[in-house]
Amino acid sequence: MAEQNHTVYYIGNRRTSDHSETIEELDKVGATLVPLPMLEDEDEIIEQTQGADALIVVEAPITRKVLESLTQCKAILRTGVGFDCIDVDAATDNGIAVINVPDLWTREVANHAITLLLAANRKIVGLDGDVRADRWTPTITPPVGPLHTETVGVVGLGRIGSAFARRITGFEVELVAHDPYISDAEFDAVGARSVSLDELLAISDYISVHTPLNDETYHLINEEALRKMKPTAHLINTSRGPVVDEQALIKALQKGWIVGAGLDVLEKEPPDADNPLLKMNNVTVTPHAAHYSDLSMALRPRRYGLEIAAVLDERKPMNLVNPQVLEVLPLK
């Protein structure tokens, strides 16, 4: 074990968390891990993280005010794909590397999106409820598409969107996708036809959303977008809740602009008990669990330690969100 001369705070510690592998990697660079509970207040975060050389963050708001208080911090790791809780520009301004972990649960999230789509197509939740209520009717209430020959639209063709696309083609669907930031070759690689967002909304029977959350994608699926969808279409979202305007979605479902939805993420998590989505039998909601599997959970702790240790040892991490920071934070 190296001499302990760095402090790493883990904000969002759960009592059941096992940090032994994170600690093992941090020990190699002389870093001590200090678990903290979930913190949501800026001033409390600042008070609790004084002297931090790095942070590991589950969901805490790491704002410009917080970042400016971290005078010796070199790295902040977000324990997932999305990093919208961190002001990345402010981190760069303050010479702090922002790291995410986008690859440990790609297959799990893609599989979950497929599951929500199939549940919507086959109306699994309703059929299960019928049988449990002693209603044995071997038919499915229309509309019930065949899936094969139908059109599936993918919004965002990054790691997870591409994994979803490769999987859904096995169901013999027509596949279209929208992503203005990737090449034609990447569309071809997954068998998707590149289309505008408007065309995707208009022709898709199922739309699966896989974008990051940022200023450009906030409420990307809004009332205007939902009105462009088929009245028989389903919306699937396993990305981030605010990519979809939830009030617009509720309105669209109530007014029949679309037929149903499958959601692993919501704008407010957990939702209020009176959220109308929870009362709709044409909506399946899961608790932001798409990332979860025994394997993905087992791989995380060591990865967190490896990434933070790299920066503290003046090495580039595997997934650097803000490469511009290298102009002021020299990493090999």
C-alpha cells in the first residue's frame, strides 16, 4: 500500500455497498476512500468534501459553486453513463477531469429496452393481470402489431442505441435511426436507415430513445414530437427521464396521440404516488433498473478505483468526458 496522501469522497454511499475493490485500487496510489451519504445541497456538499483530491458521485449536483470550492480536486467520476449532474464546463475551467462509465451495462440496458418494447407489443403486464384476476381470455386486446414488418425507430445510435438496434433486427423489423453525430458507416453497421427525427417520428411503430441528457436533448420528445407519432405507436425510454417531456407524454397518452409507453426513467425519481403514468394500463414503468445485472454490479467497484487512481497518478482515464481539460491538467 502506498503512503496515503490523497482523499477521495464517495457521495451517495449505500449501507449495502462493498467498496473493497475500489479501495484496493486507490491504495496503489495512496488514496483513502471516504464514503458519504446522498447529498443534494450545494453548501452541504462543499462542507463535506473539503480537501478532496477526487470525487465519486452517484447523483449529487456538482455545480460550478461546488467545483470552485474543490481547490485541489483532480477528478470527478460519475457512477454511470449520464453525467448531467456535473457542470462539465465548470469542471474543465477548474482543471478537473470528468469521468463516466459508459460501457459496463450496455447489453443490460439494450436488453431492458427490448423487454419494454416486447411487453408493449404483447401487452404482457395486462395479460398477467388478467390471469391473476381469474380472467382467462386467450386473445389480446387490439391493436396488436405483428412486430415483424413493423418499423422501429432508434433515437441516438451510441453504444446502447447500437446494441439495441443489433438486437431488434432479429425480430425482422424495418429499422430506422436518427443521430446527427455519427457516420453513415455506423448506421450501416447495425442495419439502420438514417432518417431525420421528423421522419422517424412519423413512420415508427415503436420508438426507443437512447440519447444522453444535455441542453440539446432536454425535452427532445415534447408535445410537438408526440403529435407527429402514429396513434398506434409506442414510446420506449431507457435513457434519462428529462429527454421526454413527461407532462406532454401524459397528455399524449390521455388523448390517444400514441397508444402506449415503456419507461425505465422519469423526470422525477421516484415518482409521486399520484403520477398519472402509474395509473395507466398502457404504460409499463420500471425503477431506473435497466443497468442492473449481477455481472454489471460486480464490475463497477474496481473500475471506479482504476479510473480515479489513473488521474491521481497523472494518467489518462479510460473514459474522459472533457478532453479539453488536458490543456491544464497534464495526464500521460
